[in-house]
Amino acid sequence: MNLQRFITLVGGDENLSGINKIFNIACIIGGLFCILSGFECFIAGLSPYLVTANFFFTLILALSYYFSRFRHQFFVFRIFSIFTLIFIYTPLLWILNGGSQSGIPYFIPLFVSFLSILTITPKSSKTNRLISYAVLATFSLVVIVLILLEFSHPEIFYQYTDKTTQKIDIIVAAVFSLLGNYLIIMSFVKLYYRQLEKAEEATCRLEELVIRDSMTCLYNHAFALSCLKEEVDRAVRRNSALSVIMMDIDHFKKINDTYGHPFGDNVLKQLSQTFQNNCRSIDTVARYGGEEFLIILPDTTSQIASVIANRLLGLARNLKFENDVSVTVSAGIAGHIPGDTASSLIDRADSYLYKAKNAGRDQVKSQP
């Protein structure tokens, strides 16, 4: 099982926030290590109070995980977990497991990671930061007090009688701590990058919504103009050819009036798909407005553009709609000439489009 599947399985589904998932993962990791630590203490013959403390904190983490994962309520148990870890679990471990001479100091980094996770909030504010600092400062103070107490009253703390047991305890604690921190940090990093990916995907979708026509999914009027300005500049710099095709559906108002607007919408969609599928990837196909389409053809002369336009008109003519209805399209073509701007190029293509309309429709007109 890879780490991403582990995060999804343990942290929860997409309905949970990232904070919830991190908290859930920390609870599982913490609970697992508490169980293992409890068994290790039992096998080593350490204090039954220490064994009980490990299993008690496991129960706290299990309840926290349940309410966070399945009830979406983890605030109260988060506070309870913080309180228990700082004021009950850590002192009991330190006193009953041998203090600084045991493996407990190796658990301190893991506890700090766990407390950091518990104090993370979705919104970073001055109050939230102060709470986080206060929790970590309180934990640090408790550890300092325990260390000072160990120096002043060593008789309170458990003393190892077997060096082998002490060494095993320290090694196990170090391994548990390193592995636990690794899992928590890597889970946090994975979730962080997953959130970044989601944000980037959402940004891309928003950008597409801004530049696309909602009905036809072609580029919209504003983007087409922006694109054409860039292509005009490129044609001037490289002294290359550039043509535009302005197309208009013939008698589209009559189509809407006769067959209804849903039928007209379907005509727009199918024509849009036909034009898009039969143009190059470097071409820009846009819905210029209403029933008008604009196709920008880089590195294309007006003569070649005329061939392309006639082919597109033939494809449109062969489309069959409901009740065996067919439609036709007229087109006007303008090629870039010195001094042209995006506006002048469109105006000239538009004038040839109207010449095609006046000449009987269903045909292409272009500049000589």
C-alpha cells in the first residue's frame, strides 16, 4: 500500500478537510505506537501503571479518531487529547519508564509533532498562533519540570535494574519516534501537495470558464480578440501569413422561430464541434457572437483559407439534424496586409461575409 492510499484509507474521504485528515492520521499513528509501547512495557516487566497509561491514551486517541473521522466532530477530543498528552501521559511515561535514562526523551519530538498537528487550524490568525505557541510552551515547561524533578528527587523515578532492558527500551523508543515522525510529516506533505494540485485544477477550470463560451465550449469573443492581436504582432515580427474566417449561420433567426431555441442551440453545438474537429491545433476557433464564428489561421494565406472555409461549409451542409433539417453557412475571409490591426482584419472579413450573404448565402467570399 502506498502512502497516498494509506492517507485516503486512514485520513478519510474528500468530504473531510485537510486538518481533519491530518488529525485522523496522527491519532492512528499515535494509537498504534501507544499499543506497541504498552506491550513492550508489559513484556519488559515495567510498572502496570505505565502499561495502563499507554492503553488509556490509546483509548483516548481511538475515541478522537472515531468522532473526527465518522462524526466530523473533533474539537472537544482535540482539546482532551492535548490535555491528556501534556499533563497525564507524558508525566506518567517520564516517571514510570525511567525518565531521561529511558527511551522517553526520544518520544519528545514525536509528541511535539502530534501537538503541532492538534493545534493546526484552517485559518491562520494571531489568536490561533498564540494558542499553538502556548500549547507547545506548556509542554516544554512540563518536560523541563520533569527533568528538574528527576535531578532533585531521583527516587521518584523508575530505575532500571537490567541494562539490556534499558537498551532495548531506548532503541525501540528511538525507532518508534523516527517512524512516527516520518509518517506524520510525509502525510502532511502529501496532503499539502494534494491541496496545491486541487487549487491548480480549480484555477485551470476557472480560467477555462473565463475564456470559453459556455454553450459551445469554443473560445469566446474576448479571448478571440486577444489571441488575434497576438497573432497579428507575430505575423508582423516574422513577416508571415495570417488569415481569418468570419462565418455566420444562414437564416438562423428563422431556424429558432421555426424549430425553437433548443433546436437552434443544438445547431450551434454541432457546428462548433465540426469546425473545431476540422481545424489544426494551432488554429483558434471561437464563437464571436450569436450565430457568428471566427477562425484564426496562423501561417495561412487567404487562398488556403478559402479552401479551408469551403471545406467547412461543405461539412456544415452535410450535417443532418432532427426531422432531416439541414443548415448552411456563409463565410468571409481576410488575409493580413501591412498596417493591419486585429480590428481592421475582422472588419474586412466581416465585409466579405456580408458580400457572401448578399450573393445568395452558403458560399465563401474573400479578398482577391
